[in-house]
Amino acid sequence: MAKLFEGLADLDRTVHEPARLAILTALSAFESTDFLSLQKLTGLTPGNLSVHLTKLEEAGLVGIEKAFAGRKPRTSVRLKPAGRAAIEAYWRRMESLRKQAVRWGNGPTKA
Amino acid sequence: MTGYLERVRFLAGHFERLRGLQSAAVGLVLLTLAALQPVIDRLGSLERRLPLVLPIVFVFLGLQLLTRRLYERRFGSFVPHREPGAKATAAIRGGAIFIWLFAAALIDHRLEHDLGWSHPILTGLTGGAWGVLVSAHAPERRHYLWLAVGVIAASLFPWPKDSQFLFLQLMLGAVSLVGGVLDHLTLVRLTRRVAEEGRGEAL
């Protein structure tokens, strides 16, 4: 049981925050995506999305490119290799914690 | 949080396929061509058929362009992440399904001529199996299960003589049109839902 709580405590805080987790999860399905797609996929408001993207960029997990398509500004976001590794490791870890929790929950009834 | 994240994960993984108005346009064209088939057949030569078929092709291309623009404006643009070789695997799989569908229609045609069997059951079962697979892969697209049931049920009815390819065309058209519209509605519903949940998550 202690292992389970240690595992929970060890989770990467940058990734574990719900909005950032949603952004990284959504980004993991794409090579790159624009701001609007990411907003539609996560349901975050433009302001919140922008704040969390900046934090993820500072953590070196995502790359942000700003360009112009004609006269319109276009923000393109992509997962960096470190970000892809982090989100994949996160989901693996969550799955293993889930299994531990199920085993822990089943333990006393089996015994 | 779990339900919200599951929806985000599902949406991201199926974002491309849920842009269903593009396949609905394919379905619309296939059904139009099926409806016009007797007229097209009566016209005979290719030169006489072209003035009828070409506008349909242009309408199809226009609809594809229009729906692509619509999705880019409303849902943004993206480049999907694909593992190496995934594109080739998908192309081979898609090609194999189409070849098998035509082979199934040919076998149904032979069965009709040799045994008098007028039910396009093999084509219907193939289409139905594909629908079952799609819905099994993605619970939010379970409408393909109902479409599969509809296709199999339709193939159990006796069809007019030599109508196996018409059945194939109608089946692909109806599934693309109805499935595409329902995919689009699923996309709209899910993005609305994550928008409601996302505002709550991002405090």
C-alpha cells in the first residue's frame, strides 16, 4: 500500500495538473496542431490554454511556433520528444498504479 | 476528471475520422450515381454519359473542398501523428477491404447465376463485419453497429436480378452518408461536452 501512495506522490506535477494533462494527451495524437484544434480538443478557454501552453513550453515538453497564414496569425503546437516520453510514461505509471489499487482493494476480500 | 480525460483522448485519437461530412459527401455522390444508374445506362456511349457524370464529379470535388474548409474554420487544422509504416498499412488495409467487397459482390453475382440465389448476403456480411469492427474500436461510434445490422438485414431480402453492384453502391453510399453525418454530430456533441468540462478543469 505504501508503494501505491509513494507512486502517487512521485507523479510529475507539471504533467499531472488536469488541464496540462489534457493538452499533452491531446497533443500525443498529432505531429502538430493549431491553437483552435487544441482548444476544441481540450475545451479550455483561449486564456487558460495559452497560460498552460507557456508552462509546458518552459518545461521543455512542447514547442510553439507562431507564424502568419496570409494576414492571420497562426500558432502551431507540437509535442517535443521529452513531452511525448513524459505523457507516455505518465499513462504507463497511472495504469500500473490503477492495477496496484485494484490489487490492494481486492486483497482483504480474497484473504 | 477521468471521464473528461477519456473524452479528450478519444476525441484526439478520432479527430480525423469524426470529420464525417467529408465521407457524407462521398455517400451523397454514390447514392446520386445509384439513383441515376438507369439513365446513365440508357445513354450508352461514354461521350453521351460524360455530360451527366462530370457535373456530379465536380459537385463532389466542390463538396470535399467546402467541408474541408468548414472543418478547418470550425475545428482547426492538424497533422496526425503516425508510427512509421502506419500510412502504408492503412492504405493496404483499405485497399484489401475494397477488393474483398468487389470480390464478394462478384461471388454473390455468380451465386445468383449458378444457384438462383438473389440475396447479396456475402456483400452484406462483409459490410456488416466492417461496421461491427468500427463500432467495437470506438464505443462513441456505435452507430456503425446499427448500420451494420441494417446492411445485413437489407442483404437478406431478395434483390432484383443482377443488382449486386447496385447493392454494393447503395450500401457504401448509405453507410458513408448516414455514418458520416452521425460522426459529425458525435464530434459536435463531444467538443461541446469537453468545452463544458474543460472550463471546470482549468481553474
